[in-house]
Amino acid sequence: MTDSAAPTDTPAELAQPAQGSRTGLTSAAVIELRKQYGFNDIMEEKKNPLLKFLSYFWGPIPWMIEIAAILSAVISHWEDFAIILLLLMTNAVVGFLQERKAENAIELLKMQLAPGARALRDGTWQEIPARELVPGDLVHIRLGDIVPADAILGKGKYLLVDESALTGESLPVEKKPGDLVYSGSIARQGEMDASVTTIGGNTFFGKTARLVQAKPPRSHFKAAVERIGNYLIILAIALVSIVIVVALLRSESFLETIQFSLILVVAAIPAALPAVLTVTLAVGATALAKKEAIVSRLTAIEELAGMDILCADKTGTITQNSITIGDIRTFPGISEQDVISAAALASPKESNDPIDKAIIEEEVSTATPGEPGTKGYDVIDFVPFDPVSKYAKATVRNADGAEEEVAKGAPQAITALVGTSGNDPAVLNAWVQEFAEKGYRALGVARKGPDGIWKYLGLIGLFDPPREDSAATITEAKNLGVNVKMVTGDHSAIAKEISAKVGLGQNILPRTALIAGDGEDVQKQLESVDGFAQVLPEDKFNIVKALQTGGHIVGMTGDGVNDAPALRQADTGIAVAGATDAAKSAADVVLTRPGLSVIIDAIQRSREIFRRMENYAVYRIAETVRVLIFLTLCIVVLNFYPVTAFMIVMLAILNDLPIMMIAFDNAPVAPNPVRWQMNRIMTLATILGIFGVVSSFTLLWVAREYFHLDTGVIQTLIFLKLAVAGHMTIYLARTGQQHFWERPFPSLALFGTAELTQVGATLIAIYGIFVMTPIGWSLALIVWGYALVAFLISDQIKVWLFRKIHPYS
């Protein structure tokens, strides 16, 4: 990687405007330059791992654990002191490793989102990662590109560049040949070649990693975590306060009571809740990447799982984005070859635009021997397509040295350019309508000869056929509760034709019929239609915003720089395969495979991930309710401590180990969009928790009042029951309204870890390891049998109540 030690001076021969005659660097030259300048990226400053690890010992939760350890030492409870230190170290080590895992997953995703560049190497234009650029490279910058390095502009007329990320200036800046463009700025209009002068950490922008900035979090993820955490903290403090008050009234040891209470609070408070849920998201994001959907903002997974409306861009998402020439219409005296040749001259060969490529390929394949075509013409000036003018124009010099101009673009834009010379507007409109009814997009072509008069040559019908899987995928989306609405800038007739072929409805709304404002009428109109036609970029933004106002979680697909506002506004902005760097940087999810099917895969996987997070939340709340209420009840009602402080800490450690594996668990795909339903979560968790209190209290009552077991034996007995039943609660929490034996079964990672820790707890209780009173095999088997019966009863009660009260949607 390039760092601050890299050369900062740019050789004079590299600091020159890019010239059209250059053939680019050779592979050998690139190797030598890279040895000198390194890669086009920067060494990021990372926090020292040791300092980061030590930070886990600083904060409210660690302080409480540390105070509990100090109190244990003061009252000479050395076994408690040792196990509390073990808990402290376990929390730190697990938290550190899990956060590292999440950071590594995110870093890998960012690497896949790194921008690319179109560079001239060995005489041919090539798509390469931007980090492989070296000073002297000739690059082509076009609409929607993020400038990959500092460079001097050369061939081309102008480039309108957004430098707001660098200077804070909101208005784009116009650049001309010889001007310097900076890494990180965005091309808003125009198209030019440029010669790279500075790369990596020595650029004005400095850090290309900023191109993958996360959007400001808008999800309910943080709010859900805070609500769950606050609920458990308040419950813990309230119950522990009761324990402290009762102990003081009974004149028990203040220090021992405070130490026990602190340990109880520490064990109950979900310190690992944010870490576990974040790791679950990170592991899920890695799985999504394997499905060719790269997540740039982890909480976007939650939004994707809850998305109920998907505004799908027609081109490249529903259709193949594989442009072919469907038909050509010409005005009198003009041949089809004339139209194609003129359009080809207005299509730069270095462009990666699918329309340009289709026209160039058509011109090559249909060129008539003996006719000039594009041969003998030199392009001496080129004005690229931009969304304002809606056409591209080139100035060419013919074999006789005379200059001509050619233009291609939207039919109405070409009409505005040439006037009515050589064409009949009525005929032109009829052709456009005829093309639209066939699903063709019309492209007008004109030419201005040496006489200086523009002439409309004709129309080219561009056809972008639907993807073979689009119809089936849209049906699947509907089955998942996602309402797909097609969005296109094309004519309404084209939208209806494509819509019919992929199984969407025919209720296509043109932008001219959009109701202004944001009232109830607007909501009803937008929700009822099947798609939108002839929309402008600002219309996409407004459509998304209006649907969100109606309470919908909206996804939007896009690929261009002008889609960026809508992608950023959407709850889930999805940059489709081949999207511009600007669209990728604004999106939450970047697809690397074309089509809607990858979005469906992403929705299904995200719902699985959401279910895992929900399962953990249910388990964590249920366990806290179960342990806290049980212990408080025993202390207040029976004046009996059913477990020691040491045992509470051991339970916390044993419970944390398997629950970390929830991130790798198998989970069902919800049939409809999912959101955090706290009432359902609290209901299920409370049911499980309270039944756990009843079963534990019943066991304690029987052991104490009927069998009159020794206090130490009872405490070990209860410890084992809480450990075994707690792990069984995982299986109850993960299945929701299903029985525990129904699919999907627990993953091997979750099942194996849960059973190993149960066995470990059993051996500790049987042999009295860690200063516990041993209970032997007979009592251990009784506890296991009792816990299994309670588990089966809990499962029946849970399923019955949930199917009656809170069924999954």
C-alpha cells in the first residue's frame, strides 16, 4: 500500500494533459511505476489491538464486574474473586474477538465495493480496479464515475465535477482540458480522458475508502437493542433493590449482599447483546456477499428483511441491459447504413455504455464494402450525453478535410437541435409510438453536413429484452409479500409492453399523471399502480419519500449518478450490477450479478438473519426474567439463596458460549416482510421466563421441604437445573410458534456448543468442581429428567399461546 513515505513529486512528463494519440502505458511500465509509487490506496490508521482489548475493561458494565471482584476480595471470598475475574476476561476476550470478526467481514465487503477505472493499457481500453492505477495512466472519466486519482484532463470538451466531498461546495465545477481533477470527486456531466498524476495517500482527497461511507443509520436496529437493554436493566435494578432492602431489614452482611447483588445485575444485564446482534449481521452480510449482494451498511439487512415495496428500475434489473438494434426508420433519401454510421460516429469507442457498444457493433456488422461508413472520418471533438440536453454530439472531419457534425439522443431532443429540416413531426411521433408498442426505445440520429444544415436522418429502435428469470422472480417476490413496482424513464407504451411480459400489471403511471404533494390521495395513487414511466431522477426520489410517509419500507434499484438521491433516500438502496461508482456509494446493497433474482436471494437471507437476531433477543430476555425473578422470589419469600454468587457467574459464562453460535443457526424464511415486533418478543420471552421460574421454584420447594436436602446440595441442584434448562430455552426461543422438533433444525455449531456446555455443567455438578457440593449421578439424572419434562410442557404452552395471540405474519 502507498503510505506517507511514497514519492510526492510527479515527473514532468506525467503532469501533462492526456492526449488522444497516446496508447497508454505498457504492462512493463506499470510494473516499474508501481514499484516506485505503490498502489492507489492508503494505509488506514488502525487502533492498537492491545489498547482496543484493554478498552473492554473500561465502562459501566466492566466497572460493576470489577467492583464485585474487589468486594469479593475484601470479604475473602476468593473462589468468587477468581470466577469473577474469569467472567471479566471472558467478556473481554469474546467481545474483542467477535468485534474483530465483524470488522474483518465489513472490511472484506468494502474491498469488493472498491471503485474501478477504465484505463488505456497496451493500446486497449481495460476495466481495472482503481487501486491498480499508477501515475501516467490514461483513464476515461464519464458521467457517474468517481474520479479514481488526481489527474490532468485532456481529450474531451468539458467535465462537470461535483467536488462537495472535498471542498464542501455544493455546486458542480466545470473542468476543461488542462484542468486538474481530484480523486473522490464525481462526474455529473461530460466525458473526458485524463492523465493520472498522483495516487494513494498523496492525492488531494487522500482516502478512496471514503467512497464507501455508511449512510446515517435510519433502522430500528439500534432502537430495538436499546429498548431490550433498558427493559432488562430496569428489571434487574428493581428486583435487586428488593433483595438489598430485604437483606438490610434482616440485618444480613451489607458487603456480602452488595457483592451478590452486583454479580446478579452483571449476569442479568445483556452486556453482549449489541455485540452478538452485530456479529449476527456481519456473518449474515458475508453470506449475502456469497449470493452476490454486497452490503455496505450492516443495519440495511434489517431494512431489507422488512421491505414491502420494491421500486425496480426497468433497465438492467427487469431487462437484460443487453441493447440490440430492433428496427430502423429513415426519412426519404436516407439509408439505414447512413443512420447507423452517423450514430456510430457519435459513440466513442472507449465508452462502456451499452447503447454505444450496440451501435458500434451494428455498424461493424452491417458495413457495406465500398461505402464510406465511419472509415475515413476523424472525431475532432465530442460532447457526451448528459441528462439535460439528452443527446451526444461529435464534430468529425471527413476524408476531404471538411468538418461535419453528428448527434444521437432522445427523438424530441434531436428535433429541438435540428428543427423540422428533412422530417415530418407527425411521422416521427408515429414511429416513436410504434417502437414503444413493440417495447423499443427510440433513438434519434441527425447530421450536419459541410453546408452547415442539420438534417434528421431517422430513428433507431433499441430493444432491451426482459431477463428470462424476471417473470418467475417477480412472482416469487409477490409470494414473499413484496410489491414490485417498475420504474423507468421510457415511454409508457414501452413500460406496459415489458410489464406484460414479466407478469406485472398494466396500471403504469406516467410522470405527468403524478399527483403533487404528500397527502392521502398521493399515497393511494402510488400504492395502487404497478409502475411508473417517463420519470425523472427527482421523481424517483419523491416516489420513495411519499411511499415511506405511508409507513412502507421501500427498496429502490438504480445504476446511474442521477439515481443516487433516490438510492440514498430509500430504506434499502440497491445498486444493480454495472452501476456507476456514484450509485454504489449511495446504495446500501450493491449487486454483482444482474437481475431481480439476486434481490430475492438477498431478501430471503436477510429474513433468516433477522429471525436469528429476534431469537437471541427472546432468549436473552427469557433468561434474565427466569433467573432474576426466581432468585428474588427465593430470597424474599423463603429467605434462601438458591445459588451462590460463584454459581451465577458460572451460569453467565456457560450461557454466553452457545448463544454466540446463534449467528450461524438455521432459520426459516418469513413468508412476509418482518419488523421488530416488541410485543411478540416480550410475550414469548415472558412466557418462557415465567414458566422457568415456576419449574425452578417447584424443584427447589420439593428438594427443600420434602427431601430436606443439604443447602449445598440444593444449590448445586438448582445450578444444574438453571444451566440445563437455560440451554433448552435456546431451542424454545429459536422456533417461535413452531414446536422445537420442526424444521429448520438447529445448526451443528449451535447444537454442538449447547450440548457440550450442558455436559460441562453436569460434570461440574456431579463431581463438585469449583468448590461446589457434589450431587452425584442419580440426582443429576433426576434434574435432567425434570428439565426435559418442563421443556416439553413449555414447548406446548408456547406454541398454543403464540398461535392464538401472536402468530408470525
